[in-house]
Amino acid sequence: MDSRSIQLRETFRILDEPGAGIIVIDRDLQVVWANTCATDILSTTEKEILGFDVDQVLDTHLMPLLQGEEDTRRLLAAMRDGNEVSGLDVSVQSSRGEERRFVYSSRKVRHEPFAGMWVLCMRDVTERKQTNEGLLSSNRQLLVLNQIMGVSASSLSLDELLEASLSKTLDLLGFDLGLTYLLNPERTMALTRYHHAVPENYLARNRTIKVHHWPWNFVFVAGQPRYLELRGETGTVEEEILASLGVSTLACIPILAESVVVGALFLGSRKMEGLGDEERRLLEAIGREIGSGVLRSMLHKRLEAAHRETNLYLDVMTHDIKNAENVANLYCDLLLDLLEGDAAQYARKLKESVRKSTGILQNVSTIRRIHQEPPDLKPVHLSHVIRTGLERTPEADISFEGTSAEVWADDLLPEIFANLIGNAVKFGGPDAGIAIRVEDCPEEDHTVVVTVEDTGPGIPDGMKESIFQRFRQGKNQGCGEGLGLYIVGTLIERYGGRIWVEDRVCGRPDLGASFKFTLREVVHAGADGYED
């Protein structure tokens, strides 16, 4: 195949480009060829354009269709100057009255025998433009909704939510005025909670709305959006509402909390002559999102009320039970002085039961404090805390050599030693030996390891990982009561440490347990500025 044939085939491939209107223009800028797609775009035939000057062809067949002809003039000027053009975007009115978008480009042919001729290419990109515009619209809606969701999620109170969401919606969507209504508990009236740029004469008459009156029953009772627009009709209720607000369009959007109407968002515009489907869908989505925020706020208020009520009951119960326990302890002491033998043993068991109930109340109060009070860590002398705990259990055989360490903790630190020593005494019996040691942690800087070990029945290997879980209780004596050890583990975590349990004698769980936990040590700067 010779070079000329190859050039012709290459030229034919260009001219036969599918989906594009092609016009071939010679060196004198006359039309010498056009494909079917091009004649369809220009609503003409080959006979009407072949041999004619391209200016005349475009003036006769293209210019009447253009929304603006400046770009096409620029295209022709570039071709006369020998300059190629690509990506020229123009809008064309089709013969059926539809607006279409075309991208024009011109290429100069450089291969003989057609060198110096021009190929004008026209591509219909209407669907692509519509798709892109749809994506832009969707992105805008997502942006607006994300910002409204951010307001809803960050609002700490119902009032803050309603005020911020109204302001944000007005700013993002370009409305001139707005109101937020909430239903009263009886669901008979809608009360204005917040408003922006609303005329006083409207507020004077509509600060409170009877929800069963038309046209508001559509919004507040049926939960349907209502869109009021000026239609040139006089004397109607809708026209009076728009006139009192001084707007041409009013969107009344129900605020829905799980399909239940809790209020409404009114948005008015002086410039808009109506709202499209996309705007309406966006406004209705905003109403649902604000409703979700209202629901969260209402549930939060109910939760706070229930929390306060629970704490009140707990305070009353704790106070009254402690008083009853004091009286019970007093009578137990009197009985122990009067009784002997089995009767005295029964009195001692009764006193032990009272002591257990006192411990349970103490644990509940400690858990409540842990969850209610944020950590306020400060330097604490560890030796002082441990020795105070030893004084509270004088009957126990406990060895402790002392320590000079200061650790980061708060006034709940004694609860750790109270529970660990209490468990050792309870399950080890009166003859159990208890030892407490404080040593530097070899694995972590500025950290101490505290060990509380006993000679009691120990903890089986299968229980060592789970005894610090809430309410976990061992089946056998010596496995702990769960609640106390849960408090110990929670407090250690609160102080930034870790806790675990080992055998006092390695490989012999039956010879006692060794509880170990770490605490962060306070490091003081020396006189030379270095830590010591």
C-alpha cells in the first residue's frame, strides 16, 4: 500500500469519527464535505451547504440556533488566521426548541493531498453537561446537609440547636427570613422559638399558631410540607400570609422526629418565584435532620432527669441504710457483751453481714464517683495512703516497710488498698499473712510497681484474666467478689497504670495470690534543674 493510500485512509478515519458532526472546509474556506451528523445538527442537507462559503453556511444554518454567536465568530476568525481551536463550548437551540450544548473544535490538515484544508468538528455534550450539573447539585445538597448535621450533632441544648440550624439554613440556601415553631405538649399549638428578619405585624398575629386550622394543619398535623407562592390570585389566605411576611415564596417544612411532627421550619424569599424539586427535597431533608437533633436533645433531657432522680434515690437509700446499719452494729455489740456460746456466734455472724452490706454501699458510692467525677490527679504520698489503710484493719497481719514515692492519683486511691486488703483478710482468714511492697518498675521510667500479696487460698489460673471484670465472681472461696476488684481495675486505669495477678509462689496457685499494679511516679526537678 503506497503512502498516498495510507494518507487517504487516515483522513477517512478522521472524517468517519462516530458521534461527531464533521465539516471539511477547503483552503478558500468553502464547505467541500459534511457527514450526516453535521447536517442533522445544522438541520440542513449536503446540497444546501456544499460549495458554499463557511461564513454563509454558519450564518444561514447555525447562527439562528445559537444562544450567543460571539464564540462562533471567534472560531471563524481563528480559522482565517490559521489558528486551531479546541473545546469551544456553545449553546444551540434545536429545531424542536430544545437547548443543546456543543463543543466545537477546528483542525488544520497537514497531510497531502489535503494539506491546508480544515476539519470542523461538532460534538453534542448535552447529556454529559446535564450529568455534571446533576453531580454539582447533589454535591451542593450533601454540603448543605453535612453542615446542618454538624450543627445538629454539636448542639448541646434544644435552644442552641434550633437557633443555630435556622441561621445556618438561611445562610446556606439564601432565604431572606425564617421562623422555627415547636408544638406544645398537648400538640394543639405551635409556638415560635426562634425567628430572623420576620416583620413585627406577622409575629403579632402568628407567634402562636393553632395547628388544626387551615392551611397549617397540612404541616403540623399531616406532616406534609407546604409551599406558598404568589400566583396573581387576590383575597386568598396564602396571598395574605405572603403579604404579611413580605415574601413571594414561603416554604413550610415539618420538623420530623422519627415520623412524628414536633415543629416546623418556615423559610421565606423575596426574590424566588418558586422552588424546584431539588430545592424542595433538600428542605425536607433538612427538616428531618433538625427533627433528629430535636429528638436527641429531648432524649438527653429525659436522661438527665432520670439520672438526677436515680441519684436522689441512691442518696436517700444510702443515708437511711447507713443509719440502720449503725443501729444494727450497736445492738450487735450489746448482744456480744451479753451472750455466750452459739448465741454469741450468731451475733458475730449478724455483725459480719452488716459489715458486708456496708461494703456494698461503699462500693456503689465509689463507682458512682468514678463515673461522675473526672480525674483530678495530683501528687499523693503513697506511704501515707497505705499506712492509713493498715490502721483501718488492725486485726490483719500486714507487713509494709514504707516508701518515699509520690504518685499521680486522687482521693479515691485508698479504695484500691481497702479492696485488696479486704479481700485478702476475707478469703485468707485471720491467720493469713499479707505483704505490701513498692518498687521501681524495671520496664517503665518514672513508674512504681505496687505488690499486695497474701498467703490465702490463691486464684486459679483460669480466673486470673477475668477477675477485674464487672460483677465477675469466682465460684470458690478466694476468687474475689468481682465488684471490688472491678473498682480496683477501673481506678488503676484512671491513674494511667495497669494491673495483673500472679501466684505468690510461682506455679503454686494454692499458696496465695500476688496482685501487682503500676502507678505513675511524680518526678521533682532538683536544684540544678535536672529531674531526680
